[in-house]
Amino acid sequence: MDNLPTLKSGSTGYYVTILQLNLIGLGVNYEKLAITGFFDEKTHKCTKIFQEKTKLKPTGIVEV
């Protein structure tokens, strides 16, 4: 498996864009998340919402 980055507030790039696309695709877009490639406050909130819904620890950080 590739070494995938940990995504958190302030992260940028391709993997953040993929995360944002997936959150929107899964219907976790309560914050009107935009696809920017920047892990901003809205991305953080949507990530935490997804983690809560899937019974993961709601850290707002995406790790493999």
C-alpha cells in the first residue's frame, strides 16, 4: 500500500480534494463543503460528522 498522508486542518492537495469529493458523495455536506483541495474548518466539521455517523472517534483527522 502507498504511504498515504494524514489529513488534518491546514492540509492541501490531491488527497484533500478526494476527501472532499467523498464527503459530498456520501451526503456529509451539512456545512456546504466546497471542493478546494484545502482542509479548512468546513472540511474538519464534515469529517467529524462522518466519523460520528460511522462510530469512529470524531477527531476530524483522516488517517489510514
